[in-house]
Amino acid sequence: MNINIENMVYKITFNRKIDLSKFTENVKSSRIEYNPKSFSGVIYRVDDPRISMLIFDSGKVMCAGVKCRDDVDRALCKLLDKFEEGKIVIKNYPEIEVQNIVACGDLGFRVNLDVLAMECEDVEYEPEQFPAVIMRLSDPDVSVSIFSTGKVNITGARDEKSVKVAARITEKVIRENGAVIL
């Protein structure tokens, strides 16, 4: 199965408090939004790479829209420049970890979702609410949405290996349960 990573969410931890008011008062940018009455964090939209960062006063930053680790490193450099401009002193390099990976793939064949839902135990299928079978795997700990077209979405992975393993397991389960439409 051909799989593409569509989005990754990373958490950056600075291990220090960040004064968001001070930061936003000292940095004037249309790419930075702070309205504490509606949301407790700062939203920083990085242009290149195109990533959204949610900055919290706890020192945690969530990055969404990431395609690869290099994107996070480049966006982090821009954030550190903004912190310097905003008079926020960062002494230590932050911890960076993947929180979630969303990947899409194509099995290359159609899937009989009714057969799959009846033959498999750990799946959910409510076609009136969502047009896919949802299979929850425990190892790796991911969810896989399987569509009748043969398209799949894998969510919840924390590394690329887990995405690949989930894809292999998914294809195997579909084939073993006779849900392939030729």
C-alpha cells in the first residue's frame, strides 16, 4: 500500500513559563494572534514551512501542519527569533516530540465494508454517520478508517514505523476476512 504522511502534530516543551502578554506586546506581527478572553494561548502562523503553533504560558508549544521533522526545526528557529524579539529569554534547547501522525493510503482495491464489519471484532461501522469502518489497533496504538474505495486514514501514530505496521496489518485483516472486492 502506498502511504503518505499528511500531517504531524509535535509538542515543543521549553521547561519554563512564558509571559505571553510581554511577548505579544513586544512583537508586532500579523502572523501572531493573542486574545486571552477567547483562547489562553498565542497563535503563531509560520509561513515557510506552513505551520501553526499554539504557544501556552506553561512553556508548551503545539505545532500542527508539519510534514517532516525538518519543518519543526525550521519553524522552531523562527519562533526562537520571535521570542528574542519579544524579550523572552530561552536558555536551554527545548524537548521536541511527536504527538500524532495522520497518514493516508490506498489499498489498490475496493473493500466490502459490510463483510469487514461482520467478520472483524474490533471495528466500528455506522454507515449512517460515517462512510468508513473504523478499526482500532493496540500494537501499534492507532485508529484506521477504511473506506469502500480502498482509501485508508491512519491516525494516532507517533512514528513512521507505526504507520507502516498499521498499513500492513490493515491490508492483512481485510484480505483474511474476505472483504476485498475485485
